[in-house]
Amino acid sequence: MDSSFGIFLLSAAGISLSGVMMPGPLTAATIAKGYHEQNAGVFIALGHAVIELPLMALIYFGFAQFFASPDVKKAIGLAGGLMLIFMGLMVLRSLRKNIGEAADLPYSPLVTGIMLTGANPYFFLWWATIGIALIITAAQFGIWGLVIFAMVHWSCDLVWEQCVSMSVFRTRHLWTQKVQRIVFGICAAVLVGFGFWFCVSVFI
């Protein structure tokens, strides 16, 4: 492997992890789903890839400006914000109903990964700005360079989401009912908070 390509992959992995590990809706959802399913992170990452990999291909073929369009950002922000608010309220609702049981999101981990990725306007903005620079650089190493970059980037998503869900699942026996309510309350607040912010940001 060319040393310059190896250096690029290392830097791309660092940039990818810095974005993946930032607290946000997907991490909150991974915690909620991980309580019930150890491998929820794998399926959430797969759902994330359903949106992300085609998006990377579209950007490679010159559609980056479409996703950076103000009208597109507003549409995604409003629709995505409403979706996040709905999902957050569902967590709160299930938390009230299931006394002694952990709250949950109403969708499977795979569907949750798809919905929360597609509902995040800043995900599209990241790819239309920082992401496009990475794609352009990867493309300089040929089509295989782009494919390897895509796999390295997605692997960062996979490793982080699975580590979160596995950690939650394996420590859940230590959670008291109070801890459950606090953790899932925070997850719900993150979803609702980001949802309101996405809706409000389209008018700023």
C-alpha cells in the first residue's frame, strides 16, 4: 500500500471518529436499543450505512451542492426535527408505562439507524463540506481508494456504536430502576432537544 494512502486512511479514521463519538441522537438511540439487545450497535451502523454509502456515491458523482442547498437543508431539518421529537416522546411514554422495565424506541435497531441518519441535516452538511474533501482525496487513489475509504469510515461507525450497545447491555444488571429512568430520560431529552433545534435552525 502506498504510504501516502495509508497516511490518508489514518487521518480519515481520526476525522471520522471525532464525528462519530460526539454525543448526538444516534448515540442516544444506541444506548436505548443496547439495553435490550447486545448487538444493536451493529444493526444501527448498518442502518446508518443504508443512507451514508449511497450519499457518498452521489457526492462522488457531483451532487454535493444539492445537499448543501438551503432549501434542502430546511426540508431535512424540519422533517428530521419532527421525527426526532416524536421518537423522544415515545421513549418518555414507554418510560412512564413500563414501571420496572426499561424504555425503548418503537423501531428495530436497523430501522432506527436509517431513520435517525436520514433525519439529521447536519449529517448531510458534514458530507457536503468535510466529507467531500475526504472523498476527493480518496478518489485520487482510484476507485478502490474510494471503496477502502468508505469501508474505513463505516468501520469507525460500526466499532463505536457496537461498543456503546455492548457496554450498556453488559452492565444493565447494575442499573436500578432510578438509574434506568435517569439514563432513558436523558436519551429522550437528547432526541427531543436535537429535534427542536433542527426545527428551529431552519428559520434562523
